[in-house]
Amino acid sequence: MSQWREVYPVKLMCRVLGVSRSGYYDWTHRPYGLSPEQERLRLAIRAAHKRTRQTYGTRRLQRELAGDGFVVGRDRLARLRNEMGIRCRQKRRFVATTRSAHNLPVAPNLLEQKFEADRPNAAWVTDITYIATDEGWLYLAGIKDLYACEIVGYAMGPRMTQELVGEALFRAVRSKRPRPGLIHHSDRGSQYCAHGYRRLLAQFGMLASMSRKGNCYDNAPMESFWGSLKAELVYHHRYATRLEAMASVREYIEIFYNRQRRHSKLGYRTPGEVAASYLSRLAAA
């Protein structure tokens, strides 16, 4: 950049190369520039930021870098991110979708906001959200395991129906084969209260649990996943078709969220790592 600054504006070169002007000018005032170790660290930070889809703050990014063999303090990492012009994607508000104005039977709240489990497939939480496309809404039903924070089942379609949530449940059961006694927690949406869906839960030996009316905190883990999905993926794309959105969401869930994304609740491990660790302990017992 120093060599070409007489030809191109510094502002333009910084934008093209993805660096901040303050970082460049800070570098120009250093007597010997950056050491090879500093250059490697900055390159690792930029690579990790891109690999994690520009979603990690300093605490999570610090763990990601440690996995790459780079040990750096949070204060220094925050300073370097600022110098390099690295920012996380911004979050936006989202709206709940299910409707609880019905006369169908409601199950008691078995979780009572105790979102902990001692093994996989002990408790699942579920909900529905929507994604805008140029063709209209795409509805997504998801099921999350409380132990590993893994999305164990999901289904997408143009309508918010009992069949949609049933498909997500079938996929979760086919994938995980849970034992009878699993707690299945949802809100009071008519899709989950429907007699047909409740019969499915009984067929699989699951215990139905539902949030209190209008209390989003009773299903906080699922709300947290919707927030991550929207902030880290959906709000940064405009989908022309439902099929395009479905492919994008599927890749986010199966590749990034379940296998690569570090979760603070899991000690900054991934759901895949936690599930594998549990199976290893089980095999060694």
C-alpha cells in the first residue's frame, strides 16, 4: 500500500484489501513494521473471522484461534480486531410465529426453565419460525437437543402446519432413536397441541411439555437458536426462491451450527464435539 499510495487513494486500497485506515496508518508509524509472528497472527485472525462467518465476538474467536495454535489474550485480540476493521454481523429483532388462541388441550410445563440435561436425547425443545423470500414466507420447524445444543430435526415448507412439525419430529426420531421418557417441550401453538401430533408423541414414548402462555423465556434455548440463525445467516441474504432459502438454512444447520459453531454453554465446544465426547465416555464405561 505504501508503494502504491501515490497512484491509488489509501481509502480505496483499504477497502479493497479489507483493512482499516487506522491500522494502516498505525503500521506506517512503526519503525520496523510488523514481525513475522504478528503477521501470522493477524492472518489467522482474519481467516478465523471469515471461517466463522463473521459471527464470533472476542471470547469465542479467542477459543477458535487457540484451536489453530494461536494463544492471544482477549484485550489484545479486541485491539487487533479493531485495528483490522473486523466487526461481527449485527443482530436484529425477530417475531414469534405460532398461535396459541385455540381450545386444544395444553400439556404442563415439565422443564420450568431448567434447560439442562445429563445425556443426549433426554429433553428436546421445538418451535417454528419464518424466513422471507421473494416467493413468500418459508416456514421452518426445528427441534433442539438440550444436552449438546444440536439441531436434531427440522423441516421447511410454505405453510405452518401440523404436518410440518410432524416431519421435523420424524426426522429427529429417525436420526437419534431416543429412548422412551424424552421430554418434548414446545409452546402452546395449535400445531403442537393438535391431537394428531400428541398421538405421535405418545407413540414415540415422549412426555409432552409446554410453555406458559405468552412466556418466551420458557422456550429460551429454541429462541436462542432462532436468534443465531437470523443474525448470522438470514438477515444477510435476500432469497429469490424458497428452494434457495432451504438450501442456505440446511447448510447452516448441518455444516456450521451442528459441527463448527462454538457454543458458550458447551464451554466453547461444538455440538458435534460434545456428542462425540459423551459417546466416548459411554464406550469406556
